[in-house]
Amino acid sequence: MRDNSYDMVGFQEVLKYGRTSGIELADYDVVHYAKAFGAKGIRIHSMDQFAEVFRMSLAEPGVTLIDVPVDYSRNIELFAELHDGVLD
């Protein structure tokens, strides 16, 4: 799962310091990264594609890396909803 950042670090920084620092990554090509190590890389653009690509990767020999873009932008809000009072 890729969001071009160290989101778990950023999530904790926001909770502790109210901001993030140094967590953003430049866009990188996971498909080419996989190929560089002898694996197959597949990029999907929606979760609707995931089940088919996952089944296909299990049916083929070798390692397959599936690049799944994710959006963690609501993590802190969802954390607060699930753990009422934690952020107070």
C-alpha cells in the first residue's frame, strides 16, 4: 500500500506535536522496483481491480508485488472517532 509518505510516522507526529516533519516521499515506481529485484510488479488504480490481480498473482510462479495506492488523509479523524477521549 503506497501513499508516498511514512504515514504511520506522520500520524504519530500529528498526535504528539500537531504537525508532521520529513515524512513525504517522492513518487516512486513500485512496478519497476519489483522488476529490479526479479519480481513481477502490477499497479492497480482501484480496489475493484484487486481481487482479480491478486488471484492472477497467486496463479503465476514467483513473486508478484501489487502496487495499491491508499489515502490515509482521514486517519486522525477516524482514530478520534474510534477512541473517544484519547486525543483530549
